[in-house]
Amino acid sequence: MSEQSQINRQILLVSRPQGAASVSNFKLVETPLEPLADGQVRVRNHFLSLDPYMRGRMDDSKSYAASQPLNEVMIGGTVGEIVESKNPKFTVGDKVVGMFGWQEFGTSDGAGLRKVDTAHIPLSAYLGPVGMPGVTAWLGLNRIIEPKAGETVLVSAASGAVGSVVGQLAKAAGCRAVGIAGGADKCRYVTETLGFDACVDYKAGNLYQDLKAAVPNGVDGYFENVGGEVLDAALQRMNAFGRIALCGMIANYDGSSIPLAKPSLLLTQRLKVQGFIVSESPEVWPEALGQLGGLVAQGKLKYRESVAQGIESAPEAFLGLLKGKNFGKQLVKLI
Ligand code: NDP
């Protein structure tokens, strides 16, 4: 390795947000790389994934997952390349997916590292449609919504990493796929590039009426990523016995919780609502990744990335993700 790459740049969480998260919650540090022990590998991380769940980890409150400890490297999914190996199962040059967090290099005994083939699938896609967000879409759609041909499936944050896959899979299952997204550009992308039947711009100021027009037969399956006013509008268009996959509520993450306007609709429409966490269903990952990988390799599943440059750009890019500044899967190109 070169002289320069003996240093690992890392971003630590150094304080917890009081209200909205800010760049002052993070700190960039430089740490010398330690020599490898027998059985270890060193990975140069090419891309870091920034994901909404990280906001929850910054808090110290009770949740389904432990909080991010202070003064440690921020948690996060990464893809990279083995640059040194003292483990016979890995060779220099192997491409791997891991959870090394917000840092340029990771060291591991190999546990939790998954080798991936980049012949037909770009490395970064393993953090998006052929990674955790893709499996999330697959799981919520196929195991909770269980779409049938001819039904209408609605998804919020439709241009994003999860939402974009939900709509394309629903369309492939013979459904009418309708998205909700922030802004005309994102909506145009959702219909023209991703092939959804319609997309409603919730920022245009006429959410309920625009949604009503986009789902003339109501909604049978709703894949929820946002919460707040978007969920309120969607609930009012649900058909009787509709299914809601409660995947995320990003509008609630960086501040206080937004109450439901009309919870009685859950009863009057006899809705099935199920929250889920993708990491708690390891049994579906092989099947889901197999299908998603095949679709991406064949160019049948489209996706888009927002790529911030350099580890130092991660905090700003992450705060932007919480405000919808990303357009597609938010990544950081490391080194
Ligand atoms: P995205 O790529 O969709 O990016 C987040 C998007 O959310 C933004 O681009 C923005 O889109 C929208 N958004 C951000 N803030 C707000 C807000 N205040 N109000 C309304 N919309 C907002 O992220 P992902 O695809 O990675 O994640 C989507 C959802 O899925 C998140 O809620 C996430 O927590 C959840 N998730 C859940 C998992 C699980 O296991 N349950 C696993 C993975 C993700 P726009 O500009 O269109 O508003």
C-alpha cells in the first residue's frame, strides 16, 4: 500500500441530536492502520451506503436496534475490495459487501463479509437494488402486500432506493403501480424511467385530490416509507381489506412524531397493517437477492444513485437524505 493509504479516515458520532441532527454530531478522525493478525483481511471501502435508519441509531431511545455508541465509527453498509489478506478464504482483489461503517478501510476476520460478482452487476448496486433496500422492497411487497394482477399498489418515497424497486416489482406482477414523491423531476423519473403508471407530487400542494385522480379504483396495497400527511392521504384512498406494509416513517425521524389524522379508517376499511424490519427475515434474502440480481443484470430493474464524494461529505449527504435532497440511492464514494 502507498504511504498515503496507511491512514484510515473515519467518521465518529460524538454527540446525540437535540431535535434535528446536525453536522456537529459527527467528527472526522484519522487513524493509522494496524498490521493484520492471522485470519484477518483488510478491505478498502469503495462506497458507503447512507440510510434513513441511521437517524434512529443516533438517538438513545428504545428501539428495535441498539443505539450507535458515542465516539465510535458510525454504523453503515459498505462495498469494497480486499487489499490485504491473511485469511485463506479471501484473495486480494475480491469484492465484498460488509458493514464497516463510515470509514475508508475495514478490518475483519471474514465474518459478515459476502463476496460479490461484479461481472454483470456494478459494485454499488449491492448497496441498493441488489442489497438491503432491494430486499426490503421485495419482502414488504411479496410477503405483506402480496399483490395480485390488476390490483393497485401505491408506494411513497417512490424515487428512492426502496420505493423505486417496489413499484417496478408491482408492475411486473401485473399491478397498477402508483408512486408518491417530492417534486416534478422525481415524479417524471418515476413514470418515464421506472415505468410506474402514475406519480403524485406531494409538494405540489394538492396531495389528496391528486392522489384520488391517480388511483381511480382505490388502493389495494400501500407500501409506506414516509408517514405524516402522506400516510393520511393514502389511508383515505385504501380499499376495504387493503394491506399496508409499514416499512418506514421518514417524516417522523428527525423531530417529533406525527399523529395519524384518522386512525378509525384502519377499522372501517378493515385494513391489515404490518410493520417489518428486513434484517429480521434472513430466510428471504437469498431468494430476493437472486431475483433482484437477475433483474439488474438483465437491465430490467432500473435504479438511480446520488453519489457524494469523499468520506468528509458523509454528514452533509446524510442530513440531505433526511430532507429529500437525494435523488435515488444515497451513496458516498470513498476511495
Ligand atoms: P430513499 O432513497 O427513499 O430516501 C429517502 C426519501 O424519503 C427522500 O429522498 C425523500 O423523497 C423522502 N423524504 C425524506 N424526508 C421526508 C419527509 N420529511 N417527508 C416526506 N418524505 C421525505 O430512502 P430508502 O429507500 O433507503 O428508505 C425509504 C424508507 O424505507 C425509509 O423510511 C427507511 O427508513 C425505510 N426502510 C425500512 C427498512 C425496514 O427494514 N423496515 C429497511 C430499509 C429502509 P421525496 O423527495 O420523494 O420526499
